[in-house]
Amino acid sequence: MIMIEHKQLEEVEMADQNADVSAAGKWKFPVFVFFQDARNVFKRDELGLEILRIAFPAALALAADPIASLIDTAFIGHLGPVEIAAVGVSIAIFNQASKVAIFPLVSITTSFVAQEDTISRITDEQQGHLDLEKAPDAKSKPHGAISAEPKSKPDDAVLAEAKSKPENSERRHIPSASTALILGVVLGLIQTTFLVFLAKPLLALMGVKTGSPMLAPAERYLTIRSLGAPAVLLSLAMQGIFRGFKDTKTPLYAIVVGDLTNIILDPIFIFVCRWGVSGAAIAHVLSQYLITLILFFKLSTQIMLLPPTLKNLQLKKFLKNGSLLLTRVIAVTICVTLAASLAARFGPTPMAAFQICLQVWLTSSLLADGLAVAGQAILACAFAEKDYQKATAAATRVLQMGFLLGLGLAVFVGMGLQFGSGIFSKDKSVIHMIAIGIPFVAATQPINSLAFVFDGVNFGASDFAYSAYSMVLVSIVSIGSLFLLSKTNGFIGIWFALTIYMGLRTFAGFWRMGTGTGPWGFLKGRS
């Protein structure tokens, strides 16, 4: 009897899956899927509200750290153009090293945790239904039989008791979460060792050679900042876990507390204690460890931080997909780091202006990454449930929202930099160079927003291989354009090349889903 019921359940699930594929795969030309329900882009339906619940706190959390870096930049900018240029080079090295170490881990963690959590909840629900079906029933017993078991509760009472139990009354074991935490600590220690001992060679590689006035402050800042690498990587790993649970409020709370601490300590350490760039680095390191402690305490109440045995770790799964995303991150890192290096070779003034423009460029664009996080979490759950109709609707909705957000950011950033560049520097030469970069920083916002959201869509579909290989091709073209255009057009050429780079990233995402290939094959009616 049980085998028949399971068979019927499988047939129903198969029928539902085929229906979803049919509904989602009705597009003769999949490219038109991007315009699906475009009029309802801001509709407050169930999907729209779910996206906003995840995206809004995530966007604030993602923007909080770059905003804190902008405030760092504003404080350090008053020390002089040499100091801000030196810190700009050091931040570029530290951030790129962190991305190489943690970005693959965070992206994979979010998808895998979302999938495991979804499957676990589905399994629990199915087990609950089976337990109710197997509940002792007096009517099914032979006449006159006496049951040794207590009389079962009515279904309503059983459900009421289940609902009254808090979901987190018992800590859950999520293998991917435990794996991410262990890898985060190990990678953080490796990064600290790497940056402390190779600070001077890395700075030389970025164009800050012996004899440069930027070398001493840059080396001090990078060395001290490197001591916070374990906290940075562990906190980012935990943020990936919370995103997988569709909880973006907890990371936001921790990041805001940490960044406020950083903002308060900055002027004290930089100006009152007269520690200069070293004070800025110390303030940042302390704030990162505070963020890590808050997240660690909260996560320890929800899941088992360590696996029961080493066999429960998902190391093979992480390393396989992580190597693909590592390739992708290295490609991205080379492009951005090369741009900063080329700017540094033009001298302290162009580098200072480039650092300010780059911080604004990334800070505003990363607001769209909140939509990417929402898209990734929702899509990972939808693919785990084989709900292709929801996967299509979620992908198109976040992309449409991302494009409109980019248009709004273009206006805001253009006007903000035009009238507010004096906040970051009082040097007239630096302000003049910033004015040159404003059109590029503002005009690329819609492209940047789509590029970030497409990343989240691809990761949610676990399309890690395509994300890696397409980015390698994009980087090859972008690196060539950086060398060529910076040589022929100087500072402006670097921004032209970065525009080409982001445009190609957006096109790669558009091509995958728009042609209905890979995990999006169901858009053409293929399961």
C-alpha cells in the first residue's frame, strides 16, 4: 500500500514538473522572456514582496562596507593626495585578494545552503504527512481489540502542537554551512600570511616602487589591514549562509554595527591619536572582528557549526565548483587590478581621482547586488523544487528591477559627483580628474546593475561553469582594451576600457538565458 502511494506521489510530482516546464517553456524565441510581465515589475505580489524582503536588507548590507570605505577615503583624503593614493592601491590589493579567496566560497555557499535547506524542509513536511497517516486509528483495529497506545490526538491538535514549536528549537545540521565556515577560517589565515610577507612586492607590481612617496604609507596600511583577513573571510562565509536561509536582515544588523564602530574610531585614530593611515587600518580591522563575533553568535543558535564527522563535509563539491568560480574571480581581479595599476603609473593625482571614482562606481553598482542575492536565493530554491515557472518569473523580475535601478543610479551618481567631489579631496587637480571620470561612472550604472544581477541569476541556477568560461573570454578582450586605450587615451582610456568590460559581462549573461541554453533549456520546451 505504501509503495503504491509513493508511486502515485512520484507521478503527481512528474506531472507538476512537466506542467511547469510547459508553462515556462512556451517561448519560441527565449530572448523575449526578458520582457515577461514587464508592466508588473513593481507589483507587490507574493514574488515581488519576497524579492524585496531579501534584496532590500542585502543591498543595504552590501552598500554599507563600500560606504564605510568612502568615509575612510574622505578622512584619509584630508591627509593629502599621497596618502589617499597609497591607501587606494593598498585597498585594491586587499580587496582583490579577498575576492579571490572568498567570492567563490560565498556564491557557492548561498546556492548550496538554499538547496539543502529547501530539500530538508520538503523532506520534513513529507515525513510529517506520513506520520499523520500512520497515526493509530481505533476504527482500523479489529473489533474488541485493546490498544496499548494512548489515544491519538485529532489532526487539528497535532498541527497546532507542531506550529507551537519554534523552528529553531533544535539546531540543524547543514553540511554546506559547516564546510563554508572551516574553509573561511583556513583561507583567512592564508591570506593574512600572504599579504604580510609579500606587501612590498605586491605594491611594486601595482606600480608603487622603491623611492615612491606612496610606498611607506601603502605598506603600513596593507600590513595592518591584512591582520583582519580571517575576520573578513569568516564573516563573508557566514553572510553566504544567512543568504541561503533568505535571511539578509541579520548580516545587515552586524555590518551596520561594525561600520558605525569604524566610522567613530576613524577620526579618533587618524587625527586625535595622530596615527594617520595606520589608524584608519586599525579602525577597520577592529570593526571587522566585531561583525564576525555578532554573526558567529547568531549563527551558533541556529545550526551546528561543526559537522558530526569529517565525512559530512562537502569538500569535494565545494572544490569542484569553487575552482570554476576561482577561475572567474581571477579573471575579474586581473581586469580591475590592472586598471588600478595603470592609473597608479600616471602618478598620485590620477590615482587619487581613480580611487575616488572607482569607490563611487562600485558602491552605487553594488546596490544592484542586493537584487542578485535575492535572485540567487529564490532561484536556488526554485530549481531544488523543480519549479521552473517560478524560476523564470524570479529571474525576469530581478533583471527588470535591476535595469530600472541602474537608470536611477545614473542620475543620482552623476549629479552627486558633480556637486560633491570636494568631499573627498580639496586638491583642485584631483577634483579636475574626477570631473573627467564622472560621465563614465554615471553612464555605466544600468550596464553594471544588469551585470551584477545576471551573476546572481547564473549562480542561482548553479551555472558555475558557464560563468567561469564566459568571464575568461570577457577578461581577455578587456585586458587588451585596457592596455591599448590607456596608452592612447590615458586616464579616459582606462574608463573606456572598463565600460567595455562591464558591457561584455552583461552580454554574456544575456546570451545564456536569452538563447535558452544550459539550465535554461526548459525555456524552449526542453526539460
